Amino acid sequence: MTLSSKETLKHIVMWKLKDHAEGADKATNAVKVKALLDSCANVVPGIIKFEAVIAQEGLESTCDVILYSEFDSRAALDAYQEHPKHVAIKPFVGAVRESRQAIDYYS
């Protein structure tokens, strides 16, 4: 799909974390996951927006950490997903997550 000048590719990922994993509790691991994601915010050209957030106490949430990102092309998203810095965080995130949901869409 070719993007029009107004379309961007949204990439949203949501994680529910285990109560305890990798020697830490959920809250500690959420902070670490967010920091790891934040370290990937500018790894490739074509990232328009990149926001990692932790669920806030007192507000409704069915997940613990969310990544909301926008890319100017599929190629930019692919480059992000294959970048060594992004690949390097996957083992930790995989070890502390209970579940993962994701969606990519053009808008």
C-alpha cells in the first residue's frame, strides 16, 4: 500500500505483565520495559511518534504497558522492528510479559 501524504502507519502494542518475573515485581518490570522502549524512540528514520506508557493507578486499564507509535512508511516500521537495539530488548520483554496484543493500521 502506498501512503498518501496524510496517511501514517500506526503501530500499537500492549503488554500485560506477570506479577513477578526476572527477580522483580510487575511495577518494577513495567518501569524497565518503558525505559527499554524509550531507548528505541529514534533508532531509525521515519518514526513520527513514539510513546511508551505505563498504566496509571486509579484509571481503567486491561494492560500494564503500551507502545503507541507512528511511522511514515512500512519500510520504516520494518527497519525499527529489525534494528539491533529493538531486537535486543525482546528477550527481557518476552520474559516478563504474560500476554501481548498488537495492531498495525494506516490512518
